[in-house]
Amino acid sequence: MKADVFAENSNTTADDRTEPAKEYFQGLFGMVVGLTDELSQSADTSLHVLSEEFGVLRGNQPIADATGSEQDASADFWKGAQERLLTAAGEADVMVILLSTDAFEKTAGKIWPDLVEEAKPQSIWCIGAARSTLESVELEKLEQKGCQVISYQRVGVARIGTDTREELLRAVTQKHSE
């Protein structure tokens, strides 16, 4: 089983740029890393970190190895994030998208019909975003494709709520045992 987690970086960082992205970004980003680690117990999990400064990073990629940050900070950065989302949607049994309104609109929101088209049937989708963002996309299109959709109305800086996290982990554990 394959899981992909997409999240934005945090402003709180470590001093050492040789750290992998999942350790370099700190503060509330730790919630994302913890969720990724828990998902890894049931699935081959990839963390994708969206950073306008460094580009789209893999969770285990050292910040010092980030390439093309100058290019990625432009519109090409958002295009690259969209491409990564589309690729993951077609392969992942579990898709987790935890983005701010701005980042969601520039990535998943712009390509929503394509994401739904690419979505692996019977996959689990967990989306954490503001209520207005969740209402701007047709989540029921994923459900029509047989996908299980778990959503979290993001309030403040929390990327995912405790109840939503537990619901996601239960769904993944159940899918893994099937």
C-alpha cells in the first residue's frame, strides 16, 4: 500500500540545513511528520513538502540538496507541485493533502477535475483545508469514484485535528488488513 502526504513547510526551522526536510521544518510541522510516521506503519509513505524557498521537497531530502529553488519560487514551483499531486493521485492508496487556502488554490484547486480523474479507485483521501476551500471543490466526485473522503475544516494553524487524524489512521489500518 502506498501513501502520499502533501504539506507546506513551516516558518520555524532548525539551524542546520543538512537536516532532511522533515526535521528541518519544526513547530507545528511536527504534526505532519508524526502523521507520516504513523502512516508508515501500514503503508510505503512519502512526504512532499511545498516550500516556495526550496521547491517541492521529499521529506527525507536534505535542505542543502534542494535544487532549483530560484526557479521553483516562481510559477514553475506551483506547476511542479501540481504535477507531483497528479502523479501521486494515480498511484496512492492514501492521499493526504494538508494545505493553507492559498497553497491549495494554487495546486489542488487549480487541477481538481484532473486530480479526481487520476485518483486511484477505492483510495482514501484526507484533505485538511479551510471550510471555503473544501466547499470550492467537489469532494463528492471522489466518492463517486469509490474513494473514501475524510476532511478536516482547518481552523487556525492546526493542519489536522485529532479526531480526523484518528479516523484516517483507522481507515488506513482497515484498508491495510483487507
